[in-house]
Amino acid sequence: MDSQGTQSSSRFGIVPARETIRRIARGRDTWALRWQGLLAFIDLAILAFFLLGPYLRDGPSYLIIDYMIAVWVAVELLARSLAAPSIGRFLKMPMTWIDLVILGTLLFPDILFNFAFLRVMRIWAIGRSPLLKEVMRRFGCSHLQDVTRACLNFLVFLFMVTGFVYTTFFYDRPSGEGFVDALYFTVATITTTGFGDITLPGTLGKLTSVITMIIGISLFVRLAQAIIRPNKVTFQCPDCGLQKHDADAVHCKACGNLLNIPDEGH
């Protein structure tokens, strides 16, 4: 029975398609990196549309582009489900559920506009892509991976809160004015500047401000640590499992085990 299922999957091209998608997602050869670069460019274009959405939502072509992106996200979800080891593993991935919510906001913008702020989470997906790591390695910037990811995490949180504040509190204002006010409030709150000229009303507004300050300061401190602290390389010690070591470390500082950290030929 299993052999018949395998033969039928091969007959319909499912197995070759799965291997091709996995190669694109995880490959390090030139062909795979070109595909990853193309997909990253499309993701950045989609992100630009999401960020400019408040300025474009009144235009005649807004819904057309919106539905085109919905088709693209649906195709991405289908491809990832095909490449996943199992449907259960696919459903356990955080980006699966984020993209499902994003797809809902694209298909039903008038009903689910309050969840549109989750669209910016695709920045986080770009930061986790193997392409970014490979590009930084090729340009000799591997030591800046932690800084880059900390910056991306900070940007994701910044624009997520901005989107939430905009759709929840300022959506009825003129498009440009409402979004700028939301961004202004978010930056002032994260940096604890607190000018007080723009505040959020009600209990929900107060809770939003508190959560924004707590998480925002934590991410800001994390970013500062990544920039200031001494350069570390990621290499798991085979004995104790310690991940971070000095770039010129010979022994693990936790257990004393002899390390063999790759130096990328430098």
C-alpha cells in the first residue's frame, strides 16, 4: 500500500516538486540562492505595500493588489505544506498561522482589518531565511548576524505596535495622518520619551502603552547589547553545548573542551 502511494505521488510529480521546493528553501548553491533572492525581493515588495497601505487604501487598484498578494501567500503556504515533513509539523510552525491570519486580512480586509498589523511579521521571516545568513557570510559580515537579527526584531515590534495602534485607535483619521500619529506614539512610548501630546484612550489604550514600554525597552536593550558586547561566534560545543565563544577561542570556557571553530578561510 505504501509503495503504491509513493508511486502515485511520483506519478503526479509530488515528490519531485517537494524536493525542488526543499532545495530552494534550504540550498546553498547558486541556483537555490538565486531563487531565494527572487523570493526575498517579492517579500520586500509585499512588505512595502503593507507599510504603505494606509496611504494607498483609498486608491482604485488597492484591492486588486491586495487580492494578488493573497494568491501569492496562498501559493507560499501550499508550497511550504508540500515541503514539510508532515502536515503536523507544518501546522506547528509559527509562520504558518501568521500567514493564515495575513491571508485572512487580505481576503476579508473590511472584516479583519484589526489584524492587519500582523502582516509586518513577514520581516521576521526574512530575517530567519538562510539567504540572509549566506549573503552575510559571503560579504564577511557573519559576526554581525546577532546585530542584524536584533535590529529586525526591533523593527518588527515597532511596526507591529504601530499597525495595532493605527487600526485600533486612529483608523478613522485621514490615512496619512492616522498612520504617522500611530508611528509617532509608538516611537515616543518605546523610547519612554512620553511627550503626552498623543495618548491612547481607555483601558485598552493604557494596557497597550504599558506592554509597548516593557517589551520595547527590552528589545532596545537587547539591540544595544548586540552592538556593544565583544564579538562572539556561534559554534556549539560538542561536550557541554555552549553556543557562543570568542572568535579566537581554542577551548570552551565552560567545560574546557577543545574546540575546532571554522574560520571561513580568513
